[in-house]
Amino acid sequence: MKNRLTIAIQKSGRLSDQSKDLIKKSGINFTAKGDKLLAKSNNLPIDILFVRDDDIPSLVSNGDADLAIVGENVLVEKTLYKKNNTLKVLDLGFSKCRLSIAAPNNKKNMRLANKKIATSYPNILKKYLDDNNIKASVTNIHGSVELTPYIGMSDCICDLVSSGATLEANNLNEIKVIMESQAVLIKNKKLSKNKIYIAEKVISRMNGVINAVESKYVMLNAETKNVKDICKLLPGSESPTIIPLEDNNKVAIHALCQEPIFWETMEKLKNKGASSILVMPVEKILN
Ligand code: PRT
Ligand code: ZN
């Protein structure tokens, strides 16, 4: 039995760069060479498999890959109504988008009953229609879904949206969001014993990297009498460190804030008498 862990990621597309980046930040060194399907890590017993995103759920379900990064939209579409061995383990916070139904601008109040809807996500759409007792016909099409209303192939579409620019350019109006999606880490449910240890290590490291993205380390000086008020303003921080300063009326406060620090928060801290406020990025967190 193979002892090396295989992580599948999208070969080239919207998920590729951030997937590679996350793997590298998790301390897994590898070099992706040209058109090669596989890259071997030189510091851990891990292989990276580069594939089309549509193939990822079945590769993980069959055990050809142990872990993988894929859009939740693809994961759900390919596993819905099917017995499978995939399990979502982490939301990764990138490639966020939504799967929405959109109709031509001149039919903003369109009712879906008896309409023809074109989509590349027939399973998710059918489930939505069934759950909401809507009888409509679903046409499965790969690519250029947004053009189908204009060639008479559909009345409306169900497609991924991120900025909304594609819908706008095609005079389409978003009428219903049916799923929110982002990149997720998935694993095979039945990992062999000899792979669980390394898989857990990868999952924990990736968790550490994504938690660190929004986290900041905050350092500031404050008057002793304001410490409580100031600590309340530090978002997502557990028990900050209070350090005495030469001036007996003042202390330094250091805190790991696991939520973003906006300018507004810094201004509120300043209004409470905080000075020398430093906000620093955090690279990794191991809880
Ligand atoms: O070749 P392969 O099969 O691997 O890739 P692919 O072409 O099927 O997928 P790819 O690389 O386009 O997308 C991979 C994943 O990125 C998707 O499954 C989603 O999880 C995620 N993602 C995030 C998106 C978008 N945002 C997105 N905007 N995938 C597609 N789009 C498309 C959408 O289909 C529409 O055509 O972008 C257009 C809309 O974008 P806006 O910004 O104009 O709204
Ligand atoms: Zn694809």
C-alpha cells in the first residue's frame, strides 16, 4: 500500500494559484513542472496531482487522491444524489462565488414555473426546484450559459456569479441565489491508518494558514485606567498580554486578534487614549 499522501488540485484555472500557494504556505515544498500530472514533495511524503476541477470529487471518492481543493459548487454538483466517500474538512475562504438564477433584464419578475433553465449545475438546480416545489425544465450545458436565452435555448439561466459583470454584460438580472460557494478542502472518508497522521498534519497546517489570513497582532500603549475599555475593543482576542511601562500610569497591550482590524477600530482605540498602535500581519497560527 502506498504511504505517500496525494493532494489533488486544479491544474489550471481560477483555483490553481491559490491552491498551490496554500500548499506551499503549509510547508509542503514541491515544484510543478510544465505539463506534468504529478509533483513530488521533497520534504514530506506527499504528491500533488494536477487535474481538471470536475474530476476532483470522484478522484477523492475513489481514493485516487486523499485530500483535494475544489469549489464547493463542483463538490456538491458531483456528489449530490450519489453515494460517495468525500468529506468536506475546511472552508478555505478563497474563490468565493454564488450560484444564481438570472433572467433577461426585460423579464425581471419572471416566475420559474414551466420555464426552461440552462445550467452547468443540473443536480443543484434540480434539488432547488424540487425543494421549492417548482416544476421547470433543466437544460444541461457546459460553457457560455449566459448566451442561451438569446438563442432561444432557455428562458433563464443558473450560473456562477462573482462580480456580476458577466450578467450585466449580457443584460441578465440575478433573481435568486441558490448556493454560496468557495474553495474547500475535502478528504477521502476512509483514509488508511498509515495516511491519517500526515493528512491530519496537512489539515491542521492549512487551518493555521487560513486562520492567520484575517488575524492581526496588535500592539499599543494605553493608560492603566483605560485597559478594560481598550481590551473590549480588540476583536476576537483572548486575554491580551499587559506589560508594565516605565511610566507607572501606562502599560503596553499586546493581543492576537483573530478578526480583521479596520481603521474604524483603530480610531476607536485612539479615542480611548491608545497610542503607538501597531497592527501586524500573522503568518501562521497553531492553536
Ligand atoms: O479546466 P477546469 O475544468 O479545471 O476549470 P473550469 O473552467 O471548469 O473552472 P474555473 O477555473 O473557471 O473555475 C473554478 C472554480 O472557481 C469554480 O468551480 C468556482 O468554484 C470558482 N469560481 C469563483 C468561479 C467564479 N468565481 C466565476 N466567476 N468559477 C466561474 N466563474 C465564472 C462564471 O461561470 C461566469 O462565467 O465567471 C463568470 C462570472 O463572473 P463575474 O465576475 O462576471 O460575475
Ligand atoms: Zn471544470
